[in-house]
Amino acid sequence: MAACLAGNIDGLKSGLEPPPPVAGVAYGREGVVNLPIRLEDSLNALEKDEVIREALRSEFVKLFLAVKRHETNKAAAAIANYNTPEFHNCVDGLERQEYFEFL
């Protein structure tokens, strides 16, 4: 929530105009900036984002990145199809063990 607010505040301060609305699924359309699909790509984008680093403070971002990268490394080591397209279509035993207790 804090990151969303920081991004919005930065957009207002910078005078950025929002893009035109898109009806239906926007992913993959021409002229639309796609969000990262993989967590690793999202973490790399966060690491480079100065606005978010300033808003959330560098120490928090550094710790968050370390925890999430530990999780992705653990998953990559334990899940045979982690780096394949099939990974997105199934739930692995590691994921059940690690995350289903939160549901």
C-alpha cells in the first residue's frame, strides 16, 4: 500500500498523465507497459526504483529484497520445473508446505 501511494504521489508531483484506459486484458497489447511476470523481475525493478526506495527507506527495501530472493532461490532449488512455463500451471509440494498455512 505504501509503495502504491508513493508512486501516485510521485506521479502527481511530476505532473505525469496516466495512460488511456484499456478495456479487457491489457497484457501483451501494443503500447501497454507490461508488469513483470516473474518475482525475480519484480525484485530487480524494485531494486532500481529510486522513488520507492526513498519512500520505504533503503534499509527496508534491502531487507525485503534479501528475504524474497532467498525464497526464490529456495524454490528454484526445490522445484524441478521452476524455470519452465509449466511452473505457472501447478502448485508444488514446497509451495503447499510454505504458503498454504496462510490461506
